Amino acid sequence: MVTLLIVIHVIVCLFLIVIVLLQHGKGADIGATFGGSSQSLFGTEGPLPLLNKITTFAAIIFMLTSITLAYFSSSAGTGSVMNEMKKQQVKVEKTAESQNVGPAPAEKQDGAGAGPSAPEKPVGPAETKTP
């Protein structure tokens, strides 16, 4: 559904760009671009009513798809990766309790093996060794 809306949105967006670029500005004539007058290119009414109707219709479709995509995007993002991590942690803890092993040991951040290690003593300027 969302993919279909995105495809429609992009197509309407590109169509709207083309339609706006086809319209003439002040003093310009779109028919001169194609080698004729604007009356013969768009019929007896000229380009203004036809292009206005097409532009209005495309703009309405563009706005509706924008609002719909914004609604779907705001309501879809309720989950979190952290919720899944909490579920996995609870599952590991329950498994460890059922086996009477105790809580699961925490792994080291640097991955340098398991088990406790002696705290390192900071080396200050007085304790430096000279060769």
C-alpha cells in the first residue's frame, strides 16, 4: 500500500513539474515554443483554462498523497530495537535461572577474554622508568 502511494506520489510530482514548466510566464507564449499560436495548440479556449485544470488536479492528488504518506509514516514507527534487546535479555536470564547457573556473565567490551582482571595501576610522572 505504501509502496503504491510512493510510486503515485513520485509520478504526480514529476507530472506537476512538467505541467508548471509548460505554462507561460508574463509576456511569454507557449505556442511560440512549438511553432504555432497558443489558440491553435490548445483549442479555442487557449492554454489557460486547460493547464489550470490539469495543474489543480495534479496539485490536489499531490497533496492527498503527501498527507497520506505522512500519516502512514507517523503511525508506523512505534517499535524500537531496544524493546527487542530487552526481550532477549529477559529470555537469557530466565534460561539461566531455570538451569540454576545464576545471572549470565557480562562480556568485556574489548573482547580480551573472560574472567576478572587486576585493576591497572596508573603510571604517573614519578613512577616512569628510565632506560
